[in-house]
Amino acid sequence: MSADLIIQQLVNGVTLGGMYALIALGYTLVYGILLMINFAHSEMFMGGAYVGLGMLTWLSSDSFPASSFFKGSTFGLILLFLIVFAVAGITIGVLGVIIERVAYRPLRHAPRLAPLISAIGVSIFLQNAVLLWIDSKAIPYPSLFPVRQVISIGGASLNSLQLLIVVASLVLLLILDTFVSKTRIGKAMRATSQDREAAGLMGIDINYIIALAFFIGPALGAVAGIFHGMYYGTVIFSMGFIPGIKSFTAAVLGGIGNLRGAMLGGFVLGIVESLGAGFLSTGYKDVIAFGILILVLIFRPGGLLGESVVEKV
Amino acid sequence: MGGSKMDIKTSVESAKMSPTKLAVYAGIGVLVFLAPILFQGFGQLFLVRILAIVGLYVMLALGLNIVVGYAGLLDLGYIAFYGIGAYAGILGGQPLSQWLAATFPDQPWAPGLSYFIMIPIAAVAAAITGIMLGTPVLRLRGDYLAIVTLGFGEIVRIALNNNIFGLTNGAAGLPKAGEVVPKPFGLDWLTKVTYFRIPNLGDNGFTFTFTANVYWYYIIVLLCVFTIFVVRRLDDSRLGRSWTAMREDEVAAASMGVNITGAKLYAFSLGALWGGIAGTTFANFQGFVSPESFTFMESVFVVCVIVLGGMGSIPGAIVGALVIQGVPELIRGMASSGLLTALTGITVSAEAQSAISNYRYLVFGLLMVIMMAWRPQGILPSKRRARELRPEDEKALDETNQTLYDAQHDTAIPGEDL
């Protein structure tokens, strides 16, 4: 592989990593507090892409009064995307809270496999709801974002969309990190993830904290979904599965339950996968992520930043 | 005192087969035997096929039940073993049938034996893969294990799809163009011998021919019966008890002397073994395999079957397979063949027919959520599981045990005839 190609794959990897990191945060937030894998999280990502698609199409269609303003100027375009991201984030965040209330809360004291099976059920339900009620085929994503080459080094280049994805992911990650480490509610979240019962005894509203985790995670996942749609140009009902598993891998790689770990894991996985796909055949691209997942779980289940997990009896 | 003595007697006798139970089993047996003859005779061939597929799912569910129901290890990549069995069945069956044909040139039935020779080979291949998966994941438990097995299942599917070692022919599947899976042993002979016709029975007469579907139906039923026999024995064995102990509390089981490593590896390899047998049967029955039969969704289906039926329960696995694999296919098939209208007078439009098959996944997803919330023990739970999952029954159980305890102590009083 030539140097240009390596640099190009690095750029692609970091872009991909930003998306993985955003999704991985959802897995890690929920796992940190409830010790469950929210299998339906990949459908939050997919749902976000669809809500974004609907909003983009609606706001930019000629029948919408302000569409010419949105499409006419740079400021309008920025406003358009801010609205789309906010609406998708809030919608999917609320969906996440509803799912927690309906499918997971009744099972909080059930055997450990019960919530996982319930989550798989939710995931299948949502995928098929989109398949049946929206479309079973891939839908092209409206290309409203002006994709231009920003920097080029030799044969490798970074375009404006990649720059947006990387910068926006980093900003969101920074905001979340500050929120969790600096604010009162963030402190309550950390307390809850350390010991749920003790936190409850200290006057923290556990259900509120769990609902909050189920709002923030899916909201970030939805943002990643829109990025994914814009980056690859299409969305399909089954798009969540593979990125979902990979982001879970990223969360495990960084140390599940650890927010900064999930961010690091996302970028590491994105880069490794892109470089790996360059060296190996692209047919085996997905095998790399699964292979990393299995190896990490076997040899370093605590992840890169995680503490070693002590068996509780 | 006499009353409490009778309590023991009843509890011992209930373990044996009561005449009612025997009659029910005999009835089911007769139904299972006659079903394909009737369906085939009245021209409803698709029903035979559906039942055969349900049978394959029963085998898969019973195999996965060993891993999930007995040993408590959630395996989300179980279909990989089914796939390995299927590919092994075709890859090994081809040269084997050619060799048989060359060795016994005058015997046209000889190549058909390849399937039966491949059963143990595919079973061993799947079991070895099971151990290969089981060894590295010994330390993992719960949902981590579930995710790793999911990854394993996907790796196997991707490898098959990418024509690994140049053997699997990629997405096009096997057998390659120009090659065919040989007709199974004895099918031609059975077709010739068992043909009969009753012209005045039913609207179009009753014509029975022993088709390939009927043949595979009976093979699959025999395999299911064998599986049920083995699985029942396993559950009551020393190994089965150590699985239960491990499922309940691994640390406690280990400190009581249960060999956790051995128990887990046995669970993985024995579970995989049935997946392999079902796989090679599926490949021969279908006459064709491709990677798309072994997706993650198929693994979820098998998990669904046992969750719905009741984890660790054999009748549960059968009912689960009928509900999940049988009912939607049955409604669709009956509707498209006009049988539903003939029997019940209900007409199902073509749109509704496709809706039934489309909505099934949606309904299954919903069903999994609802089952976990309201009836986590399944439709027909195993006795032991039912107790575990419904703690409010523990009081009743304690009372029963107390009665038994009292009764036993009564019988131990000197002077009683024991």
C-alpha cells in the first residue's frame, strides 16, 4: 500500500471512528448504569438516519415555505442542518426513553438474559416496522451538504463532509464528557453507575438517571445515523446492525462503561478497520471488527482504559 | 398418617407414564406418522414440506436448548453450526457419492448412501467447531458470551460468502453448476412400491406417491425422535445436573466440585453436534445451500423458538417451532393453495397473504418483548425452570417438600411395613 493510500485510509478511518464513537457512547452509558447490552441501540442509529432523511426532504422540498432560504445561503444551510440534527436527536432520544420504559424497566430484576432477549425483540420490531411502513429498499439521501475538497496531501484528500463529521463528533464528545464530569446531574450519573442502590439511598432519582442515559445515548446515535446517511448516500432498514455491532466492539475495546474509553475505542476501531480493509480484501472488512471484539473480550475484557473486572459473587 | 403415605405414592407414580399420557403420546405418534400420507394423498404437498422444515427447527431448537436452556449460555451464533453441517454435508457428500458410484457400479442406489455416511461426519465437524468456539470463551458469561457467539456466527457466514479456501463457491452456494446432490438411498424403490390410489375419496381422489418431501419428512421425524431421546437422557444425567448447577451459580457449582470447563465444552460441542446433523439434513433435503440461509436472523429465530416454547423444555421446543416456523407458513400456504377457503370459507387476498409473511418478523419481535415481561418461562416451561422464574411459587413448593418430608418420617416409624 502506498503512502498516499495509507494517509487516505487514515482519514477515512478517523471519519468512520467519529461515527463509531458517537454510537459507542450509547452502549457504554447504558451498560455503565444497567449492566445490560442495549441491543436495540443500533436501531436508534438507523431511526436517526430515517428521521434525518424525512426532515431534510421535507424542509428542502419546494412546498416548504422557507426552503429557498434554507438552500439559498450558507447561514440558511447551517440552520437547516442544526434543525435536522436537533429534531432527529430529540425524537430518537424520546424513542429511547419509551423503549426503556416499556421493554427494559419491567425486567430490571429479571434474570440477566431477559433484558437482552427483550432488546433483540425491540431491534427486530423496529427494523421490520421501517421495512414495512417506510420502504424495504435503500433510499438515497438528499445531498444538500456541499462536499468539497478541503485539504489534499499528495493523492490523499479530506473533504468538507469528513471534516464536519470529525469535528462535530469531537465537539459532542467533549460536551458529553464535560456534562458527565462537571455537572451535578453528571455526578449523579457517575454515582448511579458505581452503585445503583447506594445512589438511590443518597437521594438520587435512579429512574430519572436511567431515562437520561436512554435519552442521551440514542440522541447521539441518531446524529451518527444522519452522518452515516450523508457519508454513504443511502439508508436502508438493516443499516444499523453492522455499525451497531462495531460500535459495541468500540465500547468494549475502550472498556465498557467508560465514556472516554468508548470515544478512544471508536477512533481506534475506525482506523484499524480502514487500514485493515486496505491491506486485506474488503470482503473480510467486517471480520476485522468481529475478530477484534472476540480477541479483546478474551484477552482484555476490561478494555484499553477499563479496570480489570472483578468477579462479584 | 395413611393420607400422607399416599402422597408419596402419587408423587412416585406421576413420574411413570399414566395411561392418559400414554394415550396422548400414542395419538401424537399416529398423527405424526399419518400426516404426510394424508397431505400427500389429498394433493397438499406444501404441507409435507412445511412439516419437514418445522422438524428441522425442532432439532435445531433442541440442540440449542442444550446450550441455552440447560447450561444457561446464550448462543447467538448457533446457526453457524447448522451452516457448517450443511456445507460439510454437500462438500463431503459429493466425493463420497462419486466414490460409492465408482465402487459399486451395478448398484444405482449406492451413491444415495452418502447422506447417511455424512451424518456422523457433519456432526463431528460441527462438534469440533463447537469446541473451537467454546475453548476461548470459557471465561465469558452472560451477554458478553452472547456477543462473541454472534460475532463468531457472522464470521462463519462472511467466510462462506467469501468463498473461503476456494471451497464454498461464495454467495452462489453449493452445489456448483453441473453438480447435483444424489437422490437419497431407497427413495426410488419406495416411490415404486408405495404408490396407491383411492379414486372415490375426496374431491379429486386420493393418490399417494412417496415423494422426496415425504422421504425427508420421515427421516427428519426419526432424527427428531432420536434427538428427544438423547436430550431427555442428557437432562437427567450427571452432566445435565452439573449444567443446571452451573447455570444457577457458576462459582457455587465449581466449589461443589462441578468441572466447569468440561461442562461448558460438553454443552457447546453437544449443542453444535445437533446443529451439524440438522444442517447436513437441510442441505440434502433442499438440494442446495447458500450463505444467506445462515444469517444472524436465523440464529435469533432458533433462540425465539426456545424462548417462546420455554427454555429447557422439550415439548416447548416443538410447540415453539410449530408456532414460529409452522403457523405463518401454514396460513400462507393454505391461503395460496385454496385449502383455507375450502376448509373454513375464509378468503385471504393475495395482499393479506404477503402481509402474513411480512408481518411475522414484526410480530416475533413484539412477542419476544411480551414474553420476557409476562411469561419469561415460555408456553410450556420445563418444571424446574417454571419454579425458578416464578418465585411466588416457592412457598407452595416448600409446602410440598414439607409434606413429603413429614410423610417420609412417618414411614420410618418402626412397626410400619416398609
